[in-house]
Amino acid sequence: MAKPIVVTDDTFQSTVLENSLPVIVDFWAEWCPPCKMISPILEQIAEEYDGKAAVCKVNVDENQELARKYEVRSIPTLLFMKDGEIKEQVVGALPKDQLESRLNALL
């Protein structure tokens, strides 16, 4: 059962940028209600796309360097990445079908 991968400033390079799979990076925080709304959806996607894509979570309170680097101003911010490049960025909680359509475009 695949789960979202917790990523830190130290593991972002190897886990996200060097990943051969498409990656959704969720910038979130514990105190953020929309982040809590989207979390179960991302868990479902992590499980359903196991082996085809990766779902990573970056806590902005604990990893401020990454939040600064990717200019995260509001959370949740989702980066859809492939081959270490941002292909799309979404701010706010979206329904599962919209997240999947963006992810499928990278597969």
C-alpha cells in the first residue's frame, strides 16, 4: 500500500528532482484546513498510481527553504513535475478527477 512520501530540504533532490516517475509535490502545513481536505485524495492517488507516479509532501513550516525556492505563497500548492521540471502548478484544493487529469497528462 503506497503512501505519500514525506520530503525535506535534504531529500528533495533525490526523491523529487531525480525521480524517473512523474511527481506531485504537495506543499502543506498542519494548520491548513484545505491541506487537510486534499490529504485523503493524495493518499488515494499515491496508492492507485503506485509504480506509475509519486506523491510527495513538503511541510512548509519545517522546510522553509523549499517553500522559498519554489515561491510557495499559499497552501496547499501542488507542483506537477516530470524529469525534475515543473510542468504545472496548482494552488488550492482540487477534486480528485482534476488532479488525476493533470497527472495523467504527465504519464
